[in-house]
Amino acid sequence: MYKQKLCLAMNGQFGISPEEQLKLFKQTGFEGFAIDMSGRNVDPAPLAKLAKEENIFIEYIHAPFNKSDDMWMNSEIGEIAVNELLEYLEICSEHEIPILVAHTFIGFDSDNIPTEIGIERYGRLAKRSDELGVKLALENTEGEEYLFALMEAFKGEKSVGFCWDTGHELCYNRGKDLMAMFGDRLFVTHLNDNLGVKDYEGKITFIDDLHLLPFDGISDWTLIAEKLAKCGFDGPLTFELNTKSKPGRHENDKYSDMPIERYIAEAYNRACRVANLFIKAKENRK
């Protein structure tokens, strides 16, 4: 897009191969994409080769997150978890991918007390990130206390920063203004819409995380654009979107009913609308 690069994260829900997604994203208008390796079923090597051929850049790899809670435990599986993330940093370096996105926790039944061994393990990641020249972007999810502890522990590390998921902020973080806390350390965005916490009493579950197209939820996109402009963010705007509904919910059903080409075209339309708000917000700050 004129004056603003747009990226879309690959998704197994899209129903076509990663290679087909890459070509469709490029054809639709996205300048970049992100590789979702959370399911460990994507080989980045052919994608990196194809990306160069198609002149589309890879912004980040999303690491698996099923062992995120194990990172904080004094156990053998905790060491397996940190070594796995170290391997993904090496993969990023090998394929000249600048950012690794990682969750800091997974789960909803926890005392949410960060541990010293967890901080130490992320310290190993921070050290290797710096050595490789790969940025480690920590994403806001459930268990925000772990994110806060890490952002405090590594606030002096240039290789460690923030991945802002706008939908997660509405549900998992109950609308807390995380950009006010970490906007000056923003590396990458996960832009998507949401409806907040469904439960009247405020109990948060994974079914609250919808990843709707922008403007299909309750997010204030003008405010989001202003927050990005205020922190001086000058990177690509990356969107992380789902086409399938969570169990017992139907908000995403209309997306899965669309042909994938139509859905990606609509995603690009919404992305351009967000980008236009961002460009205006930046101009207003001059």
C-alpha cells in the first residue's frame, strides 16, 4: 500500500498450502507475510526461497506456544521448552527473518507467579537473540504477569521487545492499555478485532480470542492508529486473522463461508482502512 507496508500472518485455517497463501497474499496486495509455526507443520526453507522469487518479505516466525507455561517450571520439560525456542531463533537467523514472536504463558488455571528459573531461561533467549541479530518479540496473552515480569527484566535489552495483539488486549488483558506500558519497545503487531470478555462475571477463556477482521468487533481503530503513531512505530502493519469460529461460537462463520480469495481480498480492504487511519494519525502529529 502507498506509504505503508501491510503484512498478513499465514494460517492453517485458510485451507490452502503456505506456498499458495504466499502467492495469494502477494497477488492481493500484501507486501509481506508471517510464518506461523505454532503447529510445527511448516517448513520455512521453501517459503524463504519462494518469498525472494515473489519479492515479498517475511516479517517474523511465530514460535510454538504449547510449552510456554513450562518455561517457568523447574523441570526437564522446561529445558526442552527453552531449547526449542533457541532452535527457532537459529531458524530465523538462517533464513534472514528478523523477528521471532513468542508467547510468555499459556493457560488459565495458574497462580500467575513468575519464577527465577523462567527469567533465567528467557535471559538465554535474549542473549542468543542479540548474538544472532534476531529480535525476540514477546506477545500479550493470558497470564499477563509473565509478560510484565519479562519486559521489566529485559528493559535494557535492545533485542527484546513487544508484540502487540489488539484482540488479546481486549479479552485476555481486559482492555488494559499495554501500548502505554510498552509502546516504546514495539517490534511487531498482531492486528485483529474482538468482542472482549464474554462472561458477565469476567472469567476469561480461550473462546474469547476471536481474531476477527478489523471493524467487525468493538475495537476503536482510530485510537489504535493514534497509539501506533504516538509511539513512533514505523514498521509494517501485520494482521493475524482467523476464519474459523471457536467452539460454541459463530462470529467467524461468515468468513469460512467465503472463498479464500474473497476473504483475503476483504482482509486487504480492512488492512488498508486501518493503514489509512495510521497514516492520518502520523500526519496529525507532525
